[in-house]
Amino acid sequence: MDLNQRGLEKAARLIEKGVSIPAPYSIDIGDEVDLSRISGSDVVIYPGCRIYGAKTVISAGSKLGAEGPVTVEDCHLGPKVELKGGYVRRSVFLEKAAMGSGAHVREGCLLEEEASGAHCVGIKQTILLAYVTLGSLINFCDCLMTGGTDRVNHSEVGSSYIHFNYTPDGDKCTPSLFGDVARGVMLNQAPIFLGGQGGAAGPVRTGFGTVVVAGCILREDILEDQRLVVVGPHREAKRRYIPRTYGNLNRVVRNNVVYLANLVALETWYRHVRRPFFSGQEFGDLVYQGAVELLAGAKDERIKRLKAMAAKVPASNRCIGEVSANLDALGESFAGEAARSAGETGETGALGEKFLAGFGQAAAGETSFVNAIKSLDGALTEAGVEWLQRTVDDLCARADALMPSLGICSPGKR
């Protein structure tokens, strides 16, 4: 069977379900694709699209290829997702998330409600919480970004921005955290603005309300909120380059640990708070499962990158012995934490129980997760922030115990 015939037969079955396919001869659908995971309600697949992967889910109202052909491979698409053109692989898109033409979305990306990118955006291992917006001509891999309250007041990355996630020594221990999970999930924080034609040399961390002026390269952490950042150019220098000196190893490991802890907090949030809202959507349980698997994979990715770097650091570095000896224990500490807390006992600790009890009452009958979060009063929101931040602090404290010379962080410090 040639590709046109294979695609046509599957397209015909989708059309029978109600999917709109204007040019069925032009699309290709892999033999492994489960058509029962593609909704027949208001889904549009435009000419030239390709759909592959046994895990692929396409929910109601999604539109593929409106601006140019798009290839979808093993992705989970929630309701009303718009992928306008490009390539997306092993990623999860929640309700009304969107990417413009020329998108290059590689594995490990999670875009929450109404998060979006304009044309020619490249991302991988990137997590954008609700409403975060990427402009055009952007490379924004290995990041987690939060901030903002709605589609008008949202965190934004200006056009032609680059997150530098690969070092001259070939390392990718460079995940950057723009905002934080504990406060960001509450959808009530000041947005972050990263000005166009600029960049960030990961790993960096910023507080909410940070504004980095266009054209600046951010190379240091901005931990306070509401900071205006103007960074000047490098001084001219021509001197001998010595590979693998790792003069900033403490900071690199510290920021990786904080990033990992925020991933655990986000996974905990999904397992305990977000999960019931997925159940009310067609294919919602599949999309939820895709999201938690993605977050677990994101933790594995960060540990893998730390191990690869540790293997290259010269033994003369005073910290590396402590780091190398404890990375396996660190990975184990982080790997299954959220999954364990969501097991049969569902233990979340006193702070989690306090928030979840109040949330259950406040959100009773609400089917929209975003609306439920926005309906919370200040006291309940603070209780949720305290719970998630305690999760982060406790994990950082464990890392401190394993690697005390690095001074990862202290409890209560975001």
C-alpha cells in the first residue's frame, strides 16, 4: 500500500467520525496511530499534514496546519489546540495552546492553557505555564517559565530571543527557571518580560515581574521580584581559553537542584490538584497521563545532564568528588517523589491536606481548572503556595545534606 492510499483510507475513517479534512489525498497517517484517540468534534486537519505515533491524542476543536503543513509525532493535544505549521514531537499541549508556522517542538515540552509561540520557534525540554507567550524567531530550550494572570497580562519572550543552553565544554546542565512553580501555578503573579534580540546563558533564575531590556544577555540570577535589568556588553578580551575549568560549579549545580525541585512541585500539583479537571474532558485522562510522564522524563533529563557534566569535571575541582559521589542518591530522591505522594495513601503532609480540603470546597462543581484557580481567596492561595514551596525547600534540604559544600539553598528561600 503506498502512502497516499494508506493516508486516504485512514482519512476516510476520520471523516466518517466528523473530522474536517479538506484534502484527504495530501495527508499521511501512520499505521501505528490509534484513530480512536482522535476526536471527531470540530477537529480540522489541513492539507499536507502528517500524524504519527501510537501515543498521539488529538482532542476536540484542535486544528492542524492552518498556516502550513505540520507533522505531529506522539503528542498529546488537549481541547482547541492549534498547531499552525512545523514539527512537534513527544510533547503535551493543554487547552487552547498554540504554535505558529515553522514551529520546531522537540521532546519534553509542556504548554499549558493558552501558552503559545509565534512563527519559527524552537523549543525542547521546555515548560510554559498558562498564558506564557513566545514571540517569533526564538530558541528557548531547557526552560520553565511562569507568570501572568491572563491573555492580556502574561509573561512574554520577545522575538529573536535565545536561551543559550549549550556550553563550550559541551554541557547542557543549563535549565533556567523564570519565576517559580509554587507561586506561578496560582495565576496571580506579575508577568516576566524578556526583551527581544536578547538572551539568557543558562542556568539562570529570575523573580516575577522581572523586565530584561531588549538586546541584553542575562548571565546571572535575578532572585528579587519586580527588577528592571539592563546588562551591558562584555569587555573586549583575547586570552588563553582553558577548557573544563568549571569555576561556577556551585551555582550550576545549585540552579539544577532548584529546577529539579520545581519540577517535583509541578508534578505534585498535577497529581493532586489538576487531575480531576482532566477527567471531565474527552481524552482528558490520556492527556493527563502524557503530562505526568513528561514531567517524570524532565527530571530524568536533568539528572542525566548533571551526571554527564560531573564525569568531565577535573578531579582537582574541590566540589566534584562530593557531587559525583551523590548524584545517584540525588536522582533517586527526586525521581519518584511526586508519584509516591500520590499513591494509595495520597499523603501530602499537613500543608497539602489543608490546601486540598479548602480547594475541594472552593472548586466544587467547577469544570474549568483555570476558573477554579482564579476563584480562590487570598488565604487559600497562600496555603497552596506554602505547600508547594515546602516541597521545593524539603528537596533542596535533602540535596544540601548530600552535598553540603555546595550550599544548595536554605528552607524558605525561593
